[in-house]
Amino acid sequence: MDWMEKELAALTGEGLERTLTWHAPITDNPGYLLRENRMLLDLSSNDYLGLAGHSAVVEAMRQALFVEGAGSGASRLVTGNRRPYRVLEEQLAAWQQSEAALVFGSGYIANIGVIQALVSRDDVVFSDKLNHASIVDGIALSRAEHARYRHNDMEHLRSLLNRHRDKRRKLIVTDAVFSMDGDCAPLQELVALKREYGAMLMVDEAHSGGLYGPRGEGLCHKLGLSNEVDIHMGTFSKSFGVYGAYVCGSHILIQWLINRARPLIYSTALPPSVITGISQALALVQDEHWRRERLSAASRRFRSMLGEAGFEIGRGDSPIIPIIVGDNAKALRFSSALEEEGIATVAIRPPTVPSGTARIRFSLSAVHSDEDLNRAAAAIRRIAIELGVLRS
Ligand code: PMP
């Protein structure tokens, strides 16, 4: 095992070694966390709507624990398919206006399971270069050819579609909102290409589910494209504040996944209390539109404050707002300096993002106050000037 020590030392030298840090939520002060016993403004988690500590969600889970017990005991095809699953999947299909829905253990698990079930050796997957790692891993496991197109570059995608015209099955897959950049996929153009080339289209709404559409259905619904998307995938670990994931689509798709998605077949079902918590969170996501509105306004305001300070910030209202620092060590110094100011962020470095594009990724929540965000924007500007990321 000597090689491991050497490899780790090399990672440390490049500013790329990761370590685990202890965190705790602060229940009476949402939007903040405790890190090593210090209270910090949390600009790094994905609890976009502030539901992770919501009392109704926690109470629903507590009650379900007493009725259903701690674990589900087996996979869903054995004896793990408890009543809360039926309730949630009916609720999900109605929310997404799809024929059917299926719950998975997590977003990561859903992506690897679905892609592997849809394509194999004779097929091709067209995937945006910035798609999430779980999509990349799903394609590798499927053994289909991986045709990566340049980020949001529809001309490049078209040329790859032409090159692979003769493949048996074609799947186009994209994040709706990109997790490390906060920009959106050109869904209208993707739908047009999918039609023209007879491909299947899968959209990962991990960072848009709950945030867009009148009832938080996601970006596809907001753009009126939901009927054109064959496979809708989203996770319950971010806007919903819980854990797990969903896939929505036709009856045939869901029946196929029940028969062919390996994580669904071979892994134990999520505990019923988690499923009940998601049901409660979904009700809040649908009904409490003010959370989406508040987050969208806060995201626009924070983007414009950073833009005025001199950062190149894309437009839009996604709550994911990165500042590209470039150098790994400098990104680490930036996040340490923010921590000194009482602000928790994470330096995102390769391999999560391409080499030379290390960044600080801010993620906002509906529970952040205007004062919190003003204070953060001022500290970010000051530190960026000190580190030479911005000119004064
Ligand atoms: N897809 C995307 C786009 C993501 O950002 C993530 C989470 N980082 C996932 C899938 C995986 O979701 P989960 O955390 O529920 O496994």
C-alpha cells in the first residue's frame, strides 16, 4: 500500500487532497452551520428551499419511523416495497403530469441505473462535457459509446449525431442546470435535435427540480417542454432537503426500469421514513411558491452585486454562482479567507471541474437574508482584491 501514501502526497502538493470536516446544522438559525464549533453563513450546501430542517418534514419522518420501523429490509422487488412508496410515486406522477414515476436510492444511483438500462454496447450516448459525474459513470457502465459534445454547443452535438446516425439506439443526456457553473442547457434546441435524429432525451433536474415552474416541476415544465422529454430525472437531496431521487416518464419506461435498472433490483429500498419525509417535502415544494420567488430574487441580486464588483457572472436566476479563480492553491486560500470572515464555502477543484478552472461555488438558499448576502458580497470583493483575483 506504499503507493497510496506517495499518491496522496502528490495530491497535497498540487492542492488537490480532500479531507473531511465536521459540520452541524443550526436548527434555530437556518442558512447557518457549525463547522468545528464555529457558526458560519452557509453558502455551500444545496438546501435551496431551506427544507432540510423543516419541522413538518422532520415530524413526518419521525411518525413514519414508529409505524414502519427503521429499514425497509429488502429491495423493492423483494419485500421493501412499502405503502409510502405508492403514495409518493402517485404524488410524483401527478406533479410531473407524467404517466408514471419511480423512486431511486439517490441521484447518483438513478443516473447510473437508468443509463445502463437504456443503452448498451451497440448504442451511443451524447452527453454534454460538463454533465455530472454520475452521468459519466452511467455511460461507462453501460458500455455504450460516449460521444461528449462541447458544453452547450449544439453544432458540435449535431456533427456527432451525424457521425453516429447508424447506431442502434441514441440517447441525448444533459443536466438542466449545470452543477458547477449554474448555467442552463438549451433545452428547446436539444428537443429539436432529438426529434430530427430519432434519439431519446434524458434531462437531469437535480439543480432545477423544485426551483422552476409554477409548482416547482423543473426547467422542462417552465419552458413547456415536458412532453418532449422522454426521461425526467431529479433528486430529493437538494431542493427537497431529504435524500433519494425520481424518474418520471411513460408507463413503459417505468416498467422497463423496474425490470432492468440494476440499483433498483439489487439494492435495498430507501427506509420508508425517508420516503414519507420526501412526500411531505414535495407538498411544501408544490405549495410554498414564495420560497422559489425569494430564492430567484436573492440569486439575481447576489449575481448583480458580484457583477458590479467586477466578477464575470452569468445572467439568470440559478442559485449556483461560481467565481473562477483558476489556481487550486489560490482557490483554497480564498475559501479559508472567507471562513475567517464567518462564511462557509468550498473550493471546487479538479477533477470536479476542468484543470485551471478551480473556483469558489456559492449556492444560495431561500432562507438567506438580504443582510447576509450583502455582507458576503462585500467580503468576497475584499478578499478577491487581496488575492489578486480582482483588480481594485
Ligand atoms: N446529478 C447532478 C447534476 C448533481 O449535481 C448531483 C449531485 N451532486 C447528482 C446528480 C447526484 O445526486 P445525489 O446527491 O442525490 O446522489
